[in-house]
Amino acid sequence: MAEAPGKRTHWDFNWRSANGFKGGTMAFFLETLLGGLMAGMLYSLVALGFVLIFKASGVFNFAQGAMVLFAALAMARFAEWAPAWFGFESKFLANLIAFALAAALMFVLAWLIERLVLRHLVNQEAATLLMATLGITYFIDGLGQTIFGSDIYRIDVGMPKDPAFVLESVFEGGVLVNLEDVYAACLAALLVALLSLFFQKTVTGRALRAVADDHQAAQSIGIPLNGIWVVVWCVAGIVALVAGIIWGSKLGVQFSLTTVALRALPVIILGGLTSVPGAIIGGLIIGVGEKLSEVYLGPYIGGGIEIWFAYALALVFLLFRPQGLFGEKIIDRV
Amino acid sequence: MIYQENGQLKISYRADQQIFPILQDRWAVLAILALAFAGIPMLADEYLFRAILIPFLILSLAAIGVNILVGYCGQISMGSGAFMAVGAYMAYNAYVRIDAMPLIGALLVGGASATLVGMFFGIPSLRVKGLYLAVATLAAQFFCDWAFLRIGWFTNNSSSGSVSVSNLDVLGWTVSSPLEKYLFCLSFVVVFALIAKNLVRSAIGREWMAIRDMDVAATVIGIRPMYAKLSAFAVSSFIVGVAGALWGFVHLGAWEPSAFSIDRSFQLLFMVIIGGMGSIMGSFFGAAFIVVLPIVLSQLVPALGALVGLSISTAAVSHIEAMVFGALIVWFLIVEPHGLAKLWSTGKQKLRVWPFPH
């Protein structure tokens, strides 16, 4: 990474070794590991959106990255505009209103996508559905930037920016942890917990699981498929909004935010396309793998390997379990 | 009545098995070839060659390659851009490093290298299927992006991976003007389209289609999945690699890895799906659609804006273009999920029975 100091990201701890870090290799390893786990939690947040939609409708939603950008743009811009619209100063209130408005926008988007696209593409081939979501990606990217502008915007929801040192009694100099990442990871964990409660305990959640299990059986007992799809896309929209807020406040809201979707893809094939816990575990494995490879392997074969390393790692797992770690077993029948 | 094949009796196996069994088709193909080789050079101007015809031809070639893999063998690949990059960069290396390397030789070296890389990244297809494989092929894309940016050998140690080629020379014929470039690409496309068309109707093509339709059943009737899948990856990436080399050498002249980014892969996949999966003809339709649409949009959007009295900034124009492009793709998939080739065959059927309803 030494040749590109400007590209240093928040969770890149490599610079400390270049800056005379003396904490010892064990502490450094722990730092990298923790950084990887945090980053992995954020990947799983994006991956979650993919998994939800794929489970319920069999659509591999490439537009998830675009939805993250769209939601983040809406959040950032509404938070900017809300004080002027309603005439108040409070930042907390502005963020709250922006969140509500952005969530409402994601609902509308979900409804429109179901109404205008998915409903007409039932029972099409997987490749066709995939390309349709790619078309949606272009549309949402263009729409978001037409409405909200295409500069770099900030989201400030009061996440702490300072690094913290823990375990100072064990290692000299302690282990550096980014507080922002810890908050983000906690938020992600909370969201996952809420989602599992929603899926397990509510009537809608049960209907969602039924649809995910078997479309036709669910329909035959009177579960409205179209309604369920709207709900799923809404939930995925909210997940995208949370992911957008967290990623946006870390990296700034800009077009490159859509690439987090490409980062999340190895996570879902590693965890299994149909498994929510798989998205979490997959995210953690990919996050840790990326960081460790970048730090320990990067110097030997050149920097910037993390993006393809994640895919290679996922592929290695897939060779042993072709359906991902937690995916449903693929049974071929003639 | 117009497109009537009644009375065209085949009296030998040879006649029955020929590539275009219907007389009208043979005349149509000859007419298209005559138009492409003689008519268009007389009619088109330099802009048309540069902006539309040459990209269209090269991308059709790439789309044929992708169609063999995705449309005929059913292995969704999102790494085609990477195979184009391999073709372009290895052709460059062959052309620059080896003395007296003929141009066509360099292009074929590019294709051969892409074949090897494609087969390597095709190995997971023996174990991983469907969407999992689609995502796994992205590994090829990101790895190649990284390799051509970071490994100096591929780019002759140029910074940022940008390379350029000049003096395209084929057996004493210098390919320099747009017209010559067009004819050069056209010859490649015709040859490869003919090869591809013959391959997909041969034994190996039927193996690919059997694997696509249901691989377990295909295995049961004695088709070796490894041989069929890897040969599809090999043939596909060879054609895509040659197309990539042409794209770099003839269309761009100077290029860097971002010319073959993931967007290129998606673009090729769009061509295949919109043109029609499992149709050589469809690849041409799809390429034409995807090449022409953005150009039309970039002309149309500001014009429409001016019509209603709005001056739209360039950034907004590009965003609106993206929106319209995405919406059109979705609309198209809804209206005709089987692609333009399906429309074509429906049209042929209509002509066949016209003026009767059945």
C-alpha cells in the first residue's frame, strides 16, 4: 500500500506498521483481524439485501448497490434540505426527518419495481431476471443523481471518528480499534437481530418464509405473492438505507458507493444465496480474509489484491460446497 | 407466400445438411454480404465507420463468443470483459516483443491466450452452477483488471497500464483509414461468424445445448460435462479474445485496462440477452442495439430538452441517458424476453403464411 498513501481507508491499519508501530506482531495481527471483522459486518449488511430478495422471489438483485447509493443520496440531501423546509435548527431532527423521508422513498421505489418490472417477468429465466435488475441499476443510478445531484455529500449521524486503543495492559501500545467501525458493526448486528425477529415472530414474516420455501404452495394457501414481493423489496430498501447511512458516513456519499455491491457478491456466494446467517458468516470470513491477505500477502504480490482475493476465497469454499456454506443443497433431478 | 420453402426438395444428405437450407436465406445472406463489402463502403462516411460500424462489428464478434458460452452452453459469464482484455494485451505483447510478428498472428496469439485464461476460469463451472458460477466468473474480471494494472510485464512497464499500437500492416496492406479498418474487421467477423455457426450445428454444438438444457440428463446420455463445458469456455474466450485484440488494435489504437472493465462484461451480456440467447444472428442484433442506442440517446436527450426550452447540463444528460437506457432494457425484457432473434423468427413465420392466418 506504500505506493498509494492517498488511498488509505478508515479501516486500513497497515499504515501503522509503516509508521514505526511497535506493538508487536500479535497485536498487529489482532488489529488486522478486528478491522477485518468490522469490515465484514458491513459487507454482510449489503449482502443481506441480496439474500432477502433472492430468498423471497428468486431474483438475483444486482440493483442492491444502486439502492444503497440512492438511499444514501436521499438521506444526505434530505438532511441538508429539511431544516430549510420546516424551519428548525436541530440536527437530530433533521436526520430523523431525512431517515423517514428516505425510507418512504424506498417504499415507493420497491412498490414501483414490483408493479412495473417484476410482475411482468414472473417465471422468466434467471439470466433474464438478472439483466432486468441490471437495467434497474442503470435507472436508479441515473434517477438518484438527477434528483439529488452527483457531487460528494456527507452524512453526519454523529458517529465517532476517533480511533480507540484497547488491551493496552496486554500489548505495548494497545490494539487500535476504529470506534466508528464498532458502532457500525453493532448497528448491523442490531438490524440482523431485528430482521430475524421480524421473520420469526410476525405474521408477515411467516408469510415471507412460506413464499421463500415454495411459491406455489404459499399462493395456494392464500398468501398474496405480489404483496409479499413489495414487502421484501421494502425490507431490502430499508437494509440498503441503513447500509447507505453507515457506508456513506464512512466514505462520503458518492457514485463509488455502488461498488460495495460488488464487494458483497463474494459474501453471498460464500454464505449461500438463500441464507441470512450465511450472509453474516460469509461477510465475516470475507472481511477477515481480505484484510489478512492485503496485509500479509499484499507486500509480496503487489497491493490492491483485496477485491479479487475475496472472489478467489469464495471460489475455494465453493469448490467444496457448491451451494455456499449455508445454502440449500442443490438437488438435480432429470 | 413470400418466404415460401415449399417445393425446395433435398435430394442428397449434403443438400439437407447445408448451412442455409432455404433458398431465400442463401440469397439474403449473399445480399447482406454484398451490401457489407461493397454497398456500405460506398455509402458510409468516416463518422459512421468510426462511431458505429467498427464498434458494431467488433462487439458483434465478442457477442458471438459470449453467446456460445451463455446462450448455447448455458454458463452465465460476467467475466467476458476480462477475456477481451487478455486478448488485447497478449496480442499487444506478441506484436511488440516478437520481431516480424504479422498482425493476424498477433491477434490469434491474443485469442489463444484468452483461450487458456478462459479455460482456467472455466474450471469452477465443473462444480459450481447457475448464479453461483455467474458471480464466480467475476473473479476473472477483477483478477485481470488488477493484473494488467499492477504487473508491469503485460504492459511493457508503462504506467497506468496504457499501451498503444500503430502501423497495422497485413501482408503489405496498411490498415489505416476507417474504411480499411472496417473491411479488416468485417473479414474477421464474417470468418468467425461462419465458424461459430458451423460449430453450433455440429456435434459439439449439440453437446453444449444438451448441457444447457439439463446437465444431469446430458451426462446420463453420455456427454462428458467437463469436455463440453471447457470446450465452450475455450471457443467462447478465443472469439472474445480476438474481438478484444481487434477492439484494442483497430478501434481504440491506444487503451488501458478500464477499456475492458466490468461494464464491458455487462454490455456484452446485454447484447446476448437482448439479441437472443442461443442465436448467432441475435448476437448481431444485440450488438447493433447496444451500440446504436447510447448514440441515439445522446443526440435525442439534449434535442428533446431544447424542444421544451430546457438547457440540460452534460452531467444531467448522462444521468438521463442512463435512466432511459435502463428503462428501455427493462421494457425490452418484458416485451420480448427471448430477444430480437425471436422477433425475427416470428416475422419469418408471418411471411411464410402470409396472406393466410395459419
